[in-house]
Amino acid sequence: MGLFETEAAKALASSAVFLFITVLLMAAAKRISTCIMMFSAQSAVMAMQVLAIARMRHSREAYAIVALVLIVKAAAIPYALFRIVDALKAPRDVSSSTTSAQSIFIAAGLILLSFFAVKPYAGALGVDEAMLAAAVALILTGGFLMVSRKKALMQVVGLLVLDNGIFLAALTTTFGMPLVIEIGVVFDLLMGVFLMGLFAFRIRDTFEHLDVSKLRRLRG
Amino acid sequence: MTIAINVVQVLMLVLMAPLVRGVIARIKARIQNRRGASVLRPYSDLAKLFHKEDLVPPSASFVFRLAPVVMFAVTVVAAAFIPVLRSSALLGIRGDFFILVYVLALGRFFLLLGAMDGGSSFGGMGASREVLVSTLAETPLLLALMSLAMVAHTASIEKMVLWTTGQDFFELSAVHALAFAAMALVAIAETGRIPVDNPTTHLELTMIHEAMVLEYSGPSLALIEWAGAIKLTVIMALLVGLFLPWGMAATFSLPAVAIALVLWLVKLGGMALALALVESSVAKLRMYLVPDFLGVASALAILAVVFTALMR
């Protein structure tokens, strides 16, 4: 192994830290745009992880996945979300039902929970414990963001984080799904974002706000 | 030789502190499209203040005069705990990070006494706000330092720095990343920068530090301002030493020390740039949101301590 491979392996082993940081910042963030930027950074970190694995395993397919993740998840989806936020002209805060300090305590608790949850499996599967824990933590915090934020757009962001977690779990346990499936999943996600964007516009036009906690009764 | 370099380190931190403030103010001015004052402006400000008369309110006791002197002395002592050019410090002993934290707290305590002794209502108001901020900032600062101590298996700052120098940058540990995030938030609160406090405002609704020093003038004010600048530099140097110590001189040779000095100045300049960027892009928090801000720091610091157990 050359110097680059050694450094790539070391960077890979410690890259879970960056994912934890993006998750914690998302929990602390007060604006939707900050959350979108964090999602973009998170996707970029994951693309780098795939790249490091591709370098170490000399896999052609993995390079395609790197490009796909970078283009769609780190650029296209955040760009689309920014456009939606601009076009909606709604207040830009996430209107959380918990304060940032509470959210970050909860996110920290979820990270710890995921470490304890993966402990028995990581050894048996022979994979890096921190990476698998990061995957579970992304899934859990994605769910947490979806239930605790009241703005309709934050549900999309939460879903995207959750999907990043599933992607990372697949990456760490089986070194990635086949390319065809990855392409399918990523484009599914892109369509999902567009649909949710349309939905957000409809919610705003019908109810004149984006607060999902107030969607209690039906309207024509 | 060791003693000589250690003394030089302390003198550097004390004498360069106004320059650091000047550089930050200059960078901020540039970001805001102004030309800005010279980077040496804080020195002339200090010189001017030292030549002015020291006005003391008639109701004040000796504590009012004593407070700035104690605060300055204590801050200089704090500078003696920080490794700069080599991983050694003048007062580097076991457990010195506790002393560092509480020496800074002692300085603040005397400033609070002085502020309340001045007799104006602003002094008391600023003091009560400062107590709130510092109480909430103490926990994350100590916890973050403790997590680093636990990772490095040592209780002295210079040994922690030495341990980090021996690590590979690419083997970045979660503990260090979390502790850095927590300490960066605490550093902003401790030194009274935006978004916790604005050092350039005199608006009674928001000021914390300025409200406390409102009654001071002349040499007393100069000592307080200088001590504030030293504190900022000390905390920045502590962050550089704990999280980016690579390049510190391992030997006593002149080239090694010179390289360490240049690298240290570059790192400090980078931190000044980062601080100026944060201050120019973030709005000041409402007073009631400050506990939330420091709560985030506490959560990060607690997570850092827990990770010391998980990573082993």
C-alpha cells in the first residue's frame, strides 16, 4: 500500500467524526438553509468515504457512485431545496419544538444509543464500529429531525439524512449496493424532493403557512 | 535555556495581545468594505489611556482601584500556562488546566467586584450578566479540557500538547473534534465576542463587558483593556496549542524555534481571520438565547467526555 492508500485508510477511519458533527450542527441549526448546507456537506463526506473505499478496493463501479453522490446529493438536491426555500417566500426558521440545546442533547443521546446498538454486530461483521454507529445515528437523527421540526421542508431534509444513513449502512456492511440499485435509489430521492417541493407549495397556498403541526383539519 | 524560552513565550503573549486585537479589527473592517485603523491602533489607545487621569467615583472603595490591577496580574499569570514555541510552559505543572480555568475566573471575579463597587446601575447589571455567562461557560470548558486530559492520559497542558504533536493529523479523533467545537463556542463567550457580547457597543440593552467597565477611566481602563486583549490571545493560543500544535520546536536550535514562531503566527492569524469572519457574518444573540448557545457547548463537551470511553 502506498502512502496515499495509508492516509486514505486513516482518513476513512476518522471520517465518522465529520458525520457526527454535521448531524449535531443540523440539530443545533435554526435556519432551513443551514440544514440544507449541512446535508450537502454530509453527502460530500460520504462521497469521499466511497472514494477512499474505491481506492483501496480498486473498484470501477465505486467511482461512478462517487460521481453520482457528488452530483445528485451534494449539489442537485441542495440546489433544488434552496430554490424551493427561495420561491416559497416563507419564514426561514425551522420552527423546532425543542430548543437547540435540547435538540443537540437528544442528538448526542441518539449517537450514544447507536454506539451501544451496533456494538454486538460490529465485531461479528468485522466492520468499523464508528462507521456503522454513524450510519445508525444518521437514521435515528433523520427520524428525530422529521418529528421535531414543524416546517414542511424539514421533513424532506430529515428524510434525506435518513437515506444517507441507509446508504452508509449498506456501504459499511457490504461495501455498497450494486450500481443499478444505487442509481435507482438516488433518482427516487431526487423525484421525492421534487414531489415534496410541490407538496410544500400546495400546503402554503391552501393554508398560508408551512407549519405541519397545524394541519389538523381537511380543506378543499 | 528552557526558562528563557518560557519567559519569552509569556512576554510574547502579553506584548502581542493588543496587536492581535488590532489585526482582528482590521480584518473585520476589510470584510465590511472599510479601510480600518492601523493594526497598531490598540497600542496607541493604551498609551493614551495610561497618560490620562484616573477618575474614581466618590462612593467607591479601595476595591475599585484594586480590581484592574488584580485582573491584569492574574491574566499575565494565566499566560504563563500556555505552551507556544515549545511544548513547555513557565508554570507547567500537573493539573495546571484546572488552575488556568480558575485563575481566569479569579480575574473575572475581581472585575465583577470593581464593577459593582463603582456604584452605577450599569455596573451591577453588567456584573449579573457576566456571572450568568461565565457560570454556564465554565462547565463546557472544564469538561472539554478533561476529555483531552483523559485521551492523553495526563493532567498538564504541556503534556497534552506533546501528546497531540505525536499523533497523525489524519487520525483525527472524535474526542478532539468535539472538544474543539465546544471550546470554540466557550472561547467566544469567555472573551465577550459576537454572538454573545459585542465589544464595540455601548447599548445598554445588550452590553455585558462594556457595562462593567463603564465607570473606569485612565490607567485603570488601560489595564482592563490590556488584560482583556491578553485573555483573548491566551485562549486563542490555548486552542492552537491543544488542537493544532504540529510544528512546535522539538529542539533548542535556532532554526527550529524560528520555524515554530512563524508557524505559530500563521496559525494565530488563521484563527483571527476565522473569528473576524464569524463576527461579520453572525448576528448578536439576544441575552435570553445565550444559555441555549452555551447549552450546545455543554452538550458537545459531555459528548466528548463520553467518547473518551467509547473510543477505547
